[in-house]
Amino acid sequence: MKKSFKSAIVTIVSISISFLFATSAHSLSTDKNQLPEIGTSAVSTLSLDKERMYGQAMMRSVRASQPIIHDPVLIEYINDLGNDLVKNAEDVNYQFQFFLLKNKELNAFAFFGGHIGTHSGLITMADNESELASVLSHEIAHVTQRHLARKMEAQSRTTPLTIAGMVTGVLLTLINPQAGFATLTTTMAAGQQAGINYTRSNESEADRVGMGILVNSGFDPNGAPEFFRKMSSKYRYTSKPPAMLLTHPLPESRITDSRNRAQRYPNKLLAPSLNFELAKARLRARYEGNGKDNISIFTDEIRLGKYNIKQAALYGQGLSYFEDKQYAKAEEIISMLLSADPKNLFYVDAMTDILIEQKKFEPALTMLAKLNLIMPNNQVVTLNYANAAQKAEQYELASTLLQDYLIVNREDFVANDLLTQVYGKQKKTAQMHAQQAEVYALLGAYPKAIDELHTAYNATAKNTLMQKRIKARILQFQEQEDQLKRL
């Protein structure tokens, strides 16, 4: 699905002392790295339920302020991989959510409620899926061991900090280490060294627990030390280390420990993962560089045989032609790949975009209708099908697909935004404003969401079922906002 869905306009939402959400209107007028502040209640009382609520609020803020990649194919890939790892973790208290940020910095981070973010640059640097899985396993371990809550509690014992100041610094550090450490230095005071030592303890525990997750999930245990070695070698002499090394210190002892730990397990020689290679090619072709340069890069790799899997290199070449608007060449390559692997959703997504840009709506809809019967409510199939139907002006089909999908995927940002567009095309004013409210709510902008619902209410005939539903939703949003104030 082409990354062209309408950007939601977001606004500043102040929620008592507890949370402050960053905002944007295409580009933010405030600090892009502003994160929610948690109130001044004692850290030791931070229950799992509160962690969940903080995590949900954090995720809304991240959506509003960070360059999240809203790409159904990549979202499905990273969540499939991440949740395969979670199945082999212990002490799982949350339903995990994995997401990607468009950022060449090497970084991955975890925060409350099982949310794990990965920078795109980390994936494109990894040589194989075991290396990527080792990083995700490490972040999963941070969550299951509740390191963020434990870090906060340890710091609160060493110096009389306000929890608001401490948590803001710690959470901001996860996403933007340079800005986060600046915040921490103003709040950590005498407890700064203790906080650093505690972090090293966290890293050691996450390495140990993460290795168990990695191995039990069937990946090569050498993925962890190999990724550490690569990072250490690449950034040994640089004056500005990557974000991941600021939040995840990498002394030589840690690399040695990881290597020794991996040697306790049998070597596992794995064939290259097609999905990993396709995800990597997609990031390179669509989110790095430009079409013309990428065409040359992928063409040279194919000519010289510098690839792990040829289909992935061809896929990257086809996407690069697409980004350069050479649709006929893109279609030729992707058609060849799709004919050999017709259920591969990387190829299906690319072909849908190519056909839509050439206004070949019927073949796109036919392909997706068949897949929808086999994979109903699949993220990639449904969103591409709905998008193709919208472009073909088959609005009823598009709205039906999205409504059904959102019943079980209520917080899917792309689906909510796309349905808002469809209602607008249908001139269903009340539904459009009610749906726009859902988009704002996903960004934590509750006042804007409630305003949209009031507009929807006024556009609806009196005493109808829809008015009752809108009133109920207003009350739900007000309760969610009040709930944050009470934390």
C-alpha cells in the first residue's frame, strides 16, 4: 500500500499534571521529542494496570510526534517476528505491539505495556534475521523484567526527584537519547552514577533473558554477539555513537559475555529468511535514497550476484522503478515475482500500488478479492483492497471492508484514517467527523476528538441510534481523559 494516506492534523493536548502530548500539523510547531509526563505518585505503586495505561498513552504520543512508518506490509512483518519471539518469553503480562520509525539511527527501545519500537536503520544494517531477532529479544526482555519501572524505583531511592521529571527524562532517552540525557542530567543529580550502574545491570539481565528467547525461538544464538561485534567495530572511533549505544552501553565485557553465552548452544545454520530480505529491500527502496539511485544500486547487486536471495533484490529493483514512476518496468518485475509466489503479500502490496497508479483498477480488485476469501481481515489484504476500491470509486465496498476490519483492529491508524477519507468521498458528513474523532483519539488529542464528535452529533438527525452512539463515545473519551488525570 503506497504511503500516501492523508496525514491527520494533531493538536496540543494538556491532560492535568499526568501527561503532555506532543502535536503536529504535518510538521510540529513544538518540540518533536516531547513525551508524556507521569505524575508524582510513588514509583513503588506502579502496578501492571498503570504500566498498561502509561504505555497506551505513550503510544498515542509517539504516533503524534515521531516518524512512524505506517506501512501495512512492514507492520505485519515486524509484529509476526516479534510475537513469534514473545511466544517463547516468560513473565509476559501484556499483548505486545511492535512498530517501526523512519530513522537511519541505529536504535530500538521498549516502554510500558509491551510497546517496542525499532528504527528502520537497524533493520537495514542487520545481515540476517537472527541479528534482528536478537535485538527484539533483548527489548522483549526489558519489558518482561519491568526494567523501566525498576530503574525509576532505584533512582527514586537515591535522590528526591519528582517522578514527572524523572520519567520524562527516562522515556525521552529511549527515543531520542541526546535530548533525553540532557533532561536526565537536570533531574538525576547525585543519583546519576547509581542510575548508570543500574542500567548496566539491566543490560546484563536483558542479554541473558533475551538469549534464551532467541534460542528457544529457533534463531541462531550467534546473532546477538555478531550484531554487538558489528556495532562495536563500526562505531569504535566515532565521536558520536548511535542512539542504541547511548541507551544500551556496550563495554567489551558485555560483548565477551554474549559470545560466551552463545557458545553454550549448538551452532544453528539457518537459510536466509525471504521475509527479512524483502522487508530490508522495501525499507531501502521506499524509505531511503531516491528512485533513480536505488535502481542503479539494486541493478548492480543483481548483476554482480551481491544478494542473499535474488527475489528480494528483484523486489527492491521493482519498487525502485515504482518510486521513479517507471510503472511498466515495475509491473514487469513484480508480475514475474507474483506469478511464482501469488500469496506473497510483499508482492501483492507492490502490485496493487503499481496497478492503481496506472488506473488498472479491475485487475487489482480481482486479485485482492480472491485473496480476501483466503485471508479475510488480513491487514495487508484488507487495507490494499479497501484502498483500491476507494480509488476505483467503489466506496460502499471500501467502507464495508474497513468497518469489518476495525471491529477487531480498532486501533489500526491507517484503517481509521482511510475510512475517514472514504466517508468524505461518500459525503457522509456525520460518519466522516465521527471517524476523524477516532483518528484524533489515537494521537491522544481527546479535546479535538470530542469536538469532532459534537460536529458529527449536530450533523445527525435527532433521536437516532447514531446520536446515541456518538453521545456514548463522547462519554468514553471524557472518561479516558479523566482516567489519565487520576493516575
